[in-house]
Amino acid sequence: MARRILVVVVALLAGVALVAVLIGTSGPAPRSRVQGPEPGSRGTAGGTTAPAVAAGHGTPAHPVGDHVVVGMAATADGGGYWLVASDGGIFAFGDAPYLGSMGGKPLNAPIVGMAGSGPSAGVSGYWLVASDGGIFAFGTAGFQGSMGDRPLNEPIVAIAPSPEGRGYWLVASDGGIFAFGDASFLGSMGGKSLNAPIVAMAGFRPSAGGSGYWLVASDGRIFAFGTARFQGSTGGRPLAHPVVSMAADPASGGYRLVAADGGIFAFGDAPFEGSMGGGVLNRAVVGMGATPSGRGYWLVGADGAVYALGDAPYEGSVGVLPLAGLTVAVDPGHDGGNGGDPAAINRPIDGGGFTESCDTAGATTADGYTEHGFNFDVAIRLEALLRAEGATVVSTRTTDTGVGPCVDVRAAIGNGSGAAVAVSVHADGGPVGGRGYTVIMPAPVVSPISDNRSIVAPSALLGTDVRDSFGSDTGEPTSSYDGQDGLITRDDLGGLNLSTVPKVLIECANMANSTDAGLIETPQWRQGAARGIADGIRSFLTAGLKV
Ligand SMILES: [Zn+2]
């Protein structure tokens, strides 16, 4: 039976809120502990050698599927490392033994990080931590308690092992620290005002004894506790990409920060051994680990790519699907029942500072092929392509026989889905003599119910990417009658005005034109249209260093 002591530390400084520290003194919690290998999740170790820098990028050793890699931990002697995915899958490389995983098991919350169990040579174990504070211990890593069944103000974002490896600290995005086992509570940022969320932490074990830790925020600010000394930060300097992780230099007492683009910031006596900043990454860096010599470190991306720098050996990597972990909102314009329900469709809605109708029936070709049917068919094909690349897809309608939803609701579906990007699929009813496609991008519109200014710039990038790929995948010319080079910016569409995620609307062709009508009525052309939109979305999402 586990014994738990709840210690409430009353901070003495004025204005500092209560910090609750939960210390688990012994005993496993059965539902949080799993041991034993799962062959299906095993990463094959060893046997792979490659150049030390940036090797493995684009050469996945193991397909992971639709779960992103979220962190890594190095072995005590620096001869290998583990990678962990958001579903708790573990991949072991070099001298890092596979000791079990949570892959394939139900989790209450996604895994967000991992830590090796100790600095001593020969110790083999690791902990995984979920965003709800749940801990999963493997190998010699002892379960010392968790926050998995306790309320948190903010999610857990990282774990760091104690100096002796018989405990660990968890840190939440608000800087709250939770200490377990022999890890000492040495202070926290919980209850204090932060300019940016905490994203990572690192423990420090000085040779003279004692212990300490650093917290790092996404703006690069460092908060030092215990024997961990403040040695500088990027706080206050504008960063092109947020800081995402950090690692202590066990040799010098310095530390290094890594940004999402692979840029490295070294402080104290931690040597700079190179970075990936300015390089070409498919997905953002999410974690790092350091070698015991202090002369090298690894970076890992959300796509499972491993970048070995300095004396850190490259021992292999995994590859996840290009859109794994990302949600895309797909909006097939209009609906099959709209034409038969004018009362519903003509109902006025607030499109962001002006009144427009709920929706319309859409266009039709001369021989009766409907736009709603075209939009829905292309959307189904697009959704399949996006899912095949690992994305989660949310659609504004799943049949072609209903009425609506209204355009404001369609925007809300995208906004509420956690989507990284949204796209509306349409075909135009233009002048009979005009051909081609147009990508419509949002202009900045601020209204009492909306403010889309933050999406204008990324939507313009998305629009350019979709414009480029749509043309090359379909052979369709850009519109001869609308916009410029296949692009136009508008402020009179509720679906764009009301969006809070980067969004574009594509008019794939002109249904009123006989040449375009003949093309879009073929399934082959519609598949190319779906491919064109999917390719543009992937270009946008991967170039943007999305986690
Ligand atoms: Zn339309």
C-alpha cells in the first residue's frame, strides 16, 4: 500500500501562492506501473552507423504511425538513447535497452516526456510522464508517486530525474514543481506571473553534492533553483522559434536550450557543438539529451528524426507520418439539401461585422452536376489523403443530403477542433467564358464577434502553397476572371472572417464554363484536385515547424 504525505509549503515571499508538493515515499501504484516488453512496440537497437550530424533525417528505421515523438532520454554512458511517442511507444537505440512501453495501451492523457532513471553507469530504466501527471516506470526506474489522480492547474510538460535516480521532479506549464522520491522540492514558479509557459526542465548534480534544477520557458527565460546556477538566458531577446527543451551539461554545470527549429543556445561553460537552426527540418524539434562528457547532444524532432551533434553518437531514428499529431478541418461548401430549404439557408447570420445569409445552394454545371456534390466528393478524397499522411480530419459535414450548417458554424467547427489549418472546398459559378481556379485568402477583419488578424499572414502562406500544388497536380490554369495568379484576398466571407485558424477557400474550377465542367465531372480530375489541396496543406504544415 502506498503511503503518501501531502506537504503544503507556504511560500514566505509576499505575493507567492501556496505550492503543494506531493511526495510519494514508497510503493507502486498498480494502474500506473507497467513492466515487461511488448514486442509490437519494440525499437530495434544497434547495428546502425551513420555520419554524426543530422543523420537519419528522412531515413526512418521504424514507421511509427500517427503519433508524434515527444521526447528522448540518453543512457548514462551516452552510448544510446530512447525516444518516446505521444502514445507511450518507446524506441531504443544504441546501448539503450528496451524495457517496455505504453504503446497500444489506453492512456488518460498523452505522454509528454521521459527521463532516464539515473546517472550511474549500469542503471537501466526510464519513466514516462503524461500531461495529467501520470507516471509509468520501467526497468530499474522506481515508481515514486504521480499526479495522475490529482487535479492540476496546468498540464505537466516535463520530468527530470533526481541526482541519485531514486526520484523525479515534474513541472507544469505554469512552473509548478512536484517532487517525488528522493527529489527535493527547492522552489517553483507556481503562482507567479510568467511571460511565457514553462516547456522543459533539467536537473543538476554538482560533484560537491546537493541538487538543483532549472526551468525554461518558451521565450527562453531560465529559472534556477537549489544548486543549479543561473548562467544566462535568451529571455527578452526575440526568438524566431520558441524554446522547446533544455539539457544540463553534466560536466560543467552549464546548460543548453534548443528552439523548435533546432537552434541551440549554450550557457555557462557548456560548449556549443553545432545546431540545426537554419537547416531544413520537416517537423519541430521536441526534445534533447546530452552526453556525459559535455561535448555532445542529440536533438529529436516530432517526426522522429534524430540529430547527433558533437560527440553524441547517431544510433538510429524513427519516422512518423508527415502530418502525425496535426488536425485539419475540411469544409465541403454548401449541402445537398440547401436548395430545398430556402428558409433555413436564407436566414441572416453575422459574418463578422456584416450580415450575410446562412449559406446558398451553390453552383451547377449546364448539364446539372451540382457544386455541393463536387465539393463533397473532393472533400472525401482530400480527407482520405490527409488521414493517410497521419492527420486527424474534422469535417463540417459528413453527408451530402442535409441542410447547412451555416457558414458561421462551419468556421466554429474548425476553430473548436484544435485544427492547425482549415480549408473550404468550392467550385465557382463564374462567367461562361472564364476558366480556372482561385484560392481565396482572408483579409484582416475585426468585428464585435471576431478578430482574424492573427491568421492573415499564415493563411497567405497556406494560400500560396495550395495555389502552387493545385495547379501542378491538376493542370488547371489559374482563374482568367478572378484574382491575380490564382490568389485573391477578401473581407466579405464569414467563413474566413470568423476563422481563428489559418484558412483558405478554393474555387477549384468554373462550373459555368464547358471546358472546366467536362474536367470536374471526371473522378480522375477530382482526385487530382484533392491531391493538390492535400499537397498544399502538407507543404504549409511541415514548413511551419509544427510540433
Ligand atoms: Zn460555393
